[in-house]
Amino acid sequence: MVIHIGLVGLGKIAQDQHVPVLRDSPDFELVAIASRNQSLEGCAHFQTIEQLLASDDAPAAIALCQPPQVRFDAARQALEAGKHVFLEKPPGATLSEVEALKRIARDNGVTLFASWHSRYASGVEAARLWLQDRTIRRVEIEWKEDVRHWHPGQAWIWEAGGMGVFDPGINALSVATRILPDFYLQQGTLSFPANRAAPIAADLDFVTVDGAPIRAEFDWRQTGPQTWDVRVETDSGKLVLSKGGSELMIDGAAQTLPPEAEYHGLYDRFAALVQAGESDVDLSPLRHVADAYLRGQRREVEAFED
Ligand code: NAP
């Protein structure tokens, strides 16, 4: 049965991915939008989620694509109205609010899905399978991009709860937590521009529970070629997951992968969860970000101007 779905927050990711993927989906029909600024042809339009949920034909599912700071209230209202909820990443601005959402979803008998799109990049599952029987020796994660190119004019990303460079960095952490054994932070440095409430860079030293070091460098000041790489040395070979997980090399040999379909994968998963009456809320990537704020040193760097 096709699931009617409404989308809240018609910003960059909603337009780039959610709308086209939903229009192509055999499982969902996009029927409504809640947006303060825009409407979408063929969909009922509401200014707010309250209005959308109160409408006669309110859809059975809601995808929330706003910034994390404003997602909790919308998610709570949707779950309490008996709707299945898809959360864009990161699932919230704090761990506790997402824990609360898990309980609210359970109490209302609906699905809550905390999506991590990078886990659906084409090389990630193959990397996980290759690594699962090997002993990790060391890991390097480099996630370096140009914030001016990827996040022009996004004020929320620099505000408290916007997470700064962890907005992309959490994608690396979502991959790392999927393909590596448990790890935790030993030390870190978060670089905050003098005029901003969120970091522009983070250097993090994690270690696996078995003692293998994981060095992660996130930086938003990279111009020229962009880097989204995870390199893993094991007791029997080396793996490089690059371009955000869409390319995989094992011992220098490029692996043949399925075509890129991150958001198709996410919506397939959401449909399966709804049909099974289950939720999927893995907080481990967000927990590592919280740990970085808890355990990392803070240093001030040059002011950042758009
Ligand atoms: P964006 O372009 O700034 O869009 C966010 C949208 O949320 C706005 O256009 C706005 O839509 C709505 N909104 C509601 N309350 C808001 C508020 N107080 N401040 C700002 N916007 C508000 O952001 P985005 O890049 O789409 O990112 C949204 C979420 O998706 C983030 O959690 C991000 O990490 C995640 N994400 C982004 C990307 C990407 O490539 N950009 C990729 C994957 C995931 P209306 O004007 O329609 O109300």
C-alpha cells in the first residue's frame, strides 16, 4: 500500500533529494508540504506543521527536513498525531530530545526513523562486510570541505545546536560507527571562529575498544578538491572509502559498486520500518559529537565571514 507522506522544511536537502526521490518512490506519495516560504506543485501547502496535521487528509507519514534546532517540536506533534516520522540527520540538537522522541513513538505505536544518509552510500556496506572479520590497526578519517560552497547563507548551522563542522562531520561518524568496532574519544580540539557559536574545524583522536587509534580531521576551510575519506589499515590489507563512501578501494584495487542511491535506500528502509511496525534510531554518531563537545579542548580561531 502506498504511504501518503508530507514534507516539512523545503530547503536544500528537501529540494535536492527528498522531493525527487519521493516522486520516484513506489512506496510513498508526496501529498503535502509545510513550508513558511514555498509551495510545491501537486502538493497541498501549509505554512506550519500544526496546520498540516490538522488538515482533513493529513498524510500517514512526515519527513522533517528543517535544521536540527527546531525539529523536536515538529517530531513530537507528528508522533502524537499518530504519524510515522522520518528525521533528517542529525536527528536532533541534543541526545535527550531524541531519546524522548523514541519513547513518544513507542507510546503512540508509530515508526521513528533517524536517517543517516551516508550509511547508504554505495561503498559502505561492502566496506563493513570486508572489515568485519579483520583486526583494525589504525584509521584515518578526513572530512574537509568548503563551507562557503556547500552551506551558503545557512545561518542556523553556525548557531548553538547547528553543530558547525559536525554537520558534515557527523556523516563521517555515521559511516565509522557502521563499519568499525566500538570506539570512544580520547582527546580533541574544536576550533571556533571568534564570531561564531559552532566550530569550523575539529581534530579528534578516538581509539577502538581494542586500542586501535582513529584520527578524525573535520575542516570547513578546504578550498580546491574536497575530501571525504576513511582509510582503514587492518591485519590483512588496507581499505579506502572515498568521496563520502561512494568509492571503495581495497589494497589499491577499485571495487565495483552499485549505483549511488543514498536517499532511495533511506526511503526503502523507512517503508520497510513502517510496514514492520518498527523504529530505527541509532544515536551513536550524535553521541560522538556530544562527546567531542564534552571532552574536546576549545580554541578560538580567525572570525569567519560568509
Ligand atoms: P536549509 O537549506 O537551510 O533548509 C532548511 C529548511 O528548514 C529551510 O529552508 C526552512 O524551510 C526550514 N526551517 C524551519 N525552521 C527553520 C529555522 N528556524 N531556520 C531555518 N530554516 C528553517 O538546510 P538543509 O541543507 O536543507 O539542511 C536541513 C537538514 O538536512 C539539516 O539537518 C542538514 O544536516 C540535513 N542535510 C543537509 C544536506 C545538504 O546537502 N544540504 C544533506 C543531508 C542532510 P521553509 O522555508 O520551507 O520553511
